[in-house]
Amino acid sequence: MKLSGIAVMLGLAAGFASPALADETKSLPIAAQMYTLRDAGTLEEQFAILNRAGVSNVETVDMQKVSTEELKALLEKHKIKVISSHVPIDKLRGDLDVVIAEQKAVGNSVVTVPFLKPEQRPTDANGWAAFGKELGGYADKLAAQGVGMAYHNHDFELVKFDGKTALEILLDAAGPALQSELDVAWVARSGNDPAEFLSHLDGRLFAIHAKDNAPAGTAEVERGFATLGTGVLDWKTILPAAEKAGAKWFILEHDMPINAEDVLTKGNAFLTEHLPANN
């Protein structure tokens, strides 16, 4: 699934340009998924946690259940930038123009489809291809407005049909305007090697969800997830593979953290130390 030079330019025009990796503040392409903080008090308190954790970029969950004006004001107050937003497929199907207006209002340029309910999931290769074409249609319309689009996986998109995963079928059918936001923890849970799978996404990778799995049978109260760098995933191979595949962002996430601030603080420190761009 390699992109031509023209397709790469399309991706850049649609909001996928890489952030500066080495400016005067030596910023790195690290962000946090706000789902990690959903139980950590008010939205204002969640942004304060991000400030303390040293994370200045976020991926929102749609509009964070507040008005566009309130979200924009809090982002500006805490000096936080939105680099992507998880927008449900039903909302894209309902009114794409509203999605575009909301995201532009808060300075976001990438819309990511986060999850499919069981009843929404295709059951065969043709179904995944048809869904990919649908997403490609939205991605082309978003691109025309200067907004990029990505798809975030769980494990059910890693089922194979004649040797090809549903995710690959989806991306192929969608066309180059749709990128992948690869959740490497779910890739590993599907039985695939995240670093090896990343090699199939060269030119089609917007970001990875930097999320770790705890050893099997442990951390049950945290849904089996772990603070980044303390689990079983091989980050020495995953991070270089993600960079090689063209990842623009490394997004911290934990589905059920006991202490969200600790997870983000330690995760940010781990990525700051280990990202290939910093070595």
C-alpha cells in the first residue's frame, strides 16, 4: 500500500504535514488521547493534568461534550493544541459540514473514526471494501476543505480474508486520502507483530496510539493495559518501524488507568527518551 508522490502531497494538503521535530523548544510529536482522562475530573482539571504532565498536544473525543466556544477557550487558556479528533462514524454520516466547522473552530485538521459498534462491523471482505469506499468518500470531501482523515483500529479489523486484514482491505478501497491511526496494543492483542504490521502501512500512517499491554492475566482492573514502557510490547522495534512508516504523531493512551496523570507523565517521559527523532 505505497503512496505515489502525488498521493503523498494530497496527504500533506489534507492536514497530515509533520510537526517540527527540532525547533527552539525541541518539541517532539507527542500527544495524548483525551479518552485516557475521561474520569479525571472536569475538562478544566483534565487540561491542568496535561500541563503538569508536560503534554501540549491532544486528540479529543469529538467536542469533549462541551460547546465549541468552551472547548476553544480552555485550549487557549492551557496552551494545548488539538492534532486530531475522534469523531463517531454516525456523526460523519449525519452532517459532515458540521464536523468540519467544529473542528476548524478549535484549530484541528485531522478527523479520525475511532470505533465501530458490533452491529456496524462488516462481516466479509466485500463489506470491508464497501465501508472503505464510504470512508474514502468522506476523506476526499474533508481533504477538499483542508482536513485530513484517519481510521483507528481495534483487534476486529485484523481478521484476515484470503491473507489480507480487514484494515488493509479498508485502506486499499478508501484511497490515499484516508490514513491509518494504528493502535499497536490492539494489533498485538490480535496476534500480530506491531512492528511487522507497520511495514505494510508505509505512506498510509498518520499516527500510532502509543499504548502498552500488561503481561497476560495481570492488570485486570486496567483492562490488561499498562503504562507505556512497563508492559510487554517491544518499543525498540515499534518506534523505529512507526517512524519509517511515516508516523506524524505518537499518541499516548490508556483505556482504563488507575492514575491517568501518572500514565501520561511517565508515558511522555518514555517517548521523549526513546523516540527515534530524539536519538
